[in-house]
Amino acid sequence: MPRADLIVYNIGVLLTFSDTPLGRVDWERAGILNNTGVAVKNGVIVEVGPSTWIRSRYEASEAIDAGGRLVTPGLIDIHTHPLFHGSRADELEMKLIGYSYREILARGGGIYRTVEATRRASDGELLESLLSILDVMLEGGTTTVEVKTGYGLDPGEEWRHLKLLGEAASMSKVGLVRTLLVHVPPRDRDRGRYVEEMAGLASRTGREGMADYIDVFCDKGAFTVDETRTILSAGLRAGLRARLHADQLSYIGCSLLAGEMQIDSVEHLENMPPANAEVLARSGSVAGLLPTSIMAMMQDERPPVGALRRTGVPIALGSDYNANNMTPLVQTSVQVAPYVLGLTQLEALAGATYVAARSLGLSDRGRVRPGMRGDLALWRVEDPREVGYVWGLNLVETVIVGGVVVKRRRGC
């Protein structure tokens, strides 16, 4: 009898997404299996099959009865800003009174306030806070997360943050994808000189292997299309992959950059013209949508989901956890995506699993099939349609990372 490190059996519904195309997912293409089991050895899925077959075939060090409930791939969060210090809770009240985000920035708040607080924090404080929030993400079923710098706004500070991300990657049970984010121009620096410095930092980051991605916030009040092109190009030449904050607060043509350079994921898109979906479709870029960010910013604009669907652009989801959007679970984005974006529950789950893996250039996770990492989320519901119908609760009960149980419900 072959041995496995772990088997999960009595799975009522298993969303494998094993061969689901990157375009729009539906019930026929979701890879749904019933009464199923999964075997994991050395951190990798070795077999998926009928529950009774898996139980009888494998001698396992650990066996988990899923209780007839839903099991999915571990959730993947494509977009977070968790390395910061300080609170901006009072700014929520300002937004409710009627101040726009730009007005809050002009009054010394917003990102610049967080930058100052983060600069004053010690390495120990920042690392402790980061590891704590990664644990919270793990509790919600997030097994892989993209983490950005961006609250340094100075090459030296950003380098400090990159080193902290490297430390966190070696200490956390969550898989980390590290991104150097060039966030906004400092108010007290020559703009052209700053763009040159950050392009140089992108080159150094790539050469020294300090990150996986380069990202730029391209928008009115942040970086222009030309400035963004300069910084992204420097990172790409040095071996980094590219992602992009685009068309969030206004439209200045940022999403069109996907048509001229290799950008894995173009994110936000609240103000992207529907016609630009054709550009994303031809480029192969993923559209990274952030529904809780829309809520936190109190925006009326929405990404053109209909156009993205029609053109077959893959849609991934992220939490956009940051000092202005204190929502650490991508599961929350999955739950509210039907209401904010009009995604179906299956589309939302796909957006936080296999499409999210594509967004992050990861080919070893996001699906449940032999050869993939043994990252699984066991839910307290039996039907995928309950996710989103029931919201505001953490519906994930057991979390498995690389075949190791890192969170377990009572009695399991």
C-alpha cells in the first residue's frame, strides 16, 4: 500500500479547476468532483479520486474527514500592502463627511501620513506587524499572498522594506510573492530625479533577487504613463516581472501599457474604458479586481466586468489590504464580489485560486490535481453557492499548506 503524508476524504464538493480555461468559468468548466478524496505526499498532490478509493489505497500519516463539505484550492491574494505602521481610522469619518481622497491627501493625510508613521517604526515593529497580519490571512484560507513595499517613498526605505519582506518569507507559513511598488512621488523631491532613482532601484532589486515583481501606481496624482513605462522597463530588463496599478482614480491611458509591454496583471481598472478590454485580451494580461478597495474608497466607478467577460480577459481578485482598506482576507473579496462587481460565486472563487495563480506567474498552485502543491481550503459549507450568499463570516475551517495542516476546526 503506498504511503501519503496526508489524505482528505469524504469531500462533498471538490472544486478542482483542474483543466478550467482562463476565460469565464461556469459549472461545466469548474472541474467539480463529488464524494472525492485527495492524497498529498512531500507537499505535492499525488492523487485525486473517489473518497473510498483514496482511503483504501493510501496509508497516510494523517487523514482528515471533510464531513461532506466543500474543498477548494488554497486561496491566493494577488494584491496587498501589509508592510506599514499607524492608523488612519479618523479618515473614514472624513470620507463620510464628504472629503475626497485627494482632499485628504492635500490636508496631510492618506498615504503620506502612513509613510511618516512607517519610517518612524523599527524593523522589529514592522516585521511583527507583518507576520501577525499574515497569520490572520492564513486563518481565512489564504495560502499564498502577494506583498508590496510602497510606504517608503525613498530608495533607502524601500530597500529596508524589501529586506523585511525577505525575512517574513522565511518565517511565515504563507507563501509570499514579493513586489517592489513605486507608489507615489514624494512631495519634496524633484520628480524627474525621483523617477530615475526608482528606476535604478528597480534594476538593483532585480539584479540582487530581492523581489519577484515591479509595480507602479499609474494614475492622475501618481505617475504618468511615460514615467511608469520608464520604471517598469528598468525592472523588466533586470529580470523582474511586472504588474500595474492602473485606471483607479481616473483615466490617463495607463491600462494601454499592457499592449506594449509584458505585464502579468493590470489591477484596479475602476476607470478603464470598456474598449481597453480588447488590449488586455490581446496582451494576455490578467485583470486584477479589488472589490473591497472600491468600498473603502467609496467609489461609484466600477471596472468594466462585462467587457472583460466578453473579450475573455481572466479576472483575478485581491484584498488590497492597506492602511486605507483594513480588509486582510481575500475571502472577503470573494464574498462581496457578487455584490460589488457582479461576479458569480464560481467566478469569484476562480479569481482567488487558479486565475490568481496566473496573475502571479505561479504554475504549481491554484488547482487541485496531481503535481500541484498540496494547498487546500476546507469550508464549513457544502455548496459553492453559499460563498457570497453567506458573507461577513470566515467560512474556512481547515487550511492545508504544502500538505501540512496549519489551521484545524474543532473535532477534526
